[in-house]
Amino acid sequence: MGKEKKSKGQLRKLPKTKCCVSKSKCGRCPLRMLKEGTLPSGYTVKKRVLVRADGKKVTKKALQKAA
């Protein structure tokens, strides 16, 4: 259940809901994913926290569907 989705032979990483503020920026950092453009559509980052563009609450279940 906790596995990441496969899309066309690749694993898709889901972003964390909050940035851990590590110097090296982990692979699932929402800030790094936003900069690279790999953040799922409809999501953005404000004050190091992952938020939805429409203002609704971020849930892991909805995030998996979006990714």
C-alpha cells in the first residue's frame, strides 16, 4: 500500500508535506520539487509547507491521486 506509483516504468516520488530544512535538500523536498517542476499540478509551497492552490487541506490520499 505504501508503495509509490509506477508511471511508464518509472517510480514517481511524492513530496513531503513539510520541508525538513536539510542543507542537502532531500529527494522529496517540496521546495526542490517546485523548483524542478516535478510537483504535482494544483500544489504549491508556502512558508516551507506544501499547500493546494485552491486553498483546501492537503491529504496524502489526494496527493497520491494527483501524482
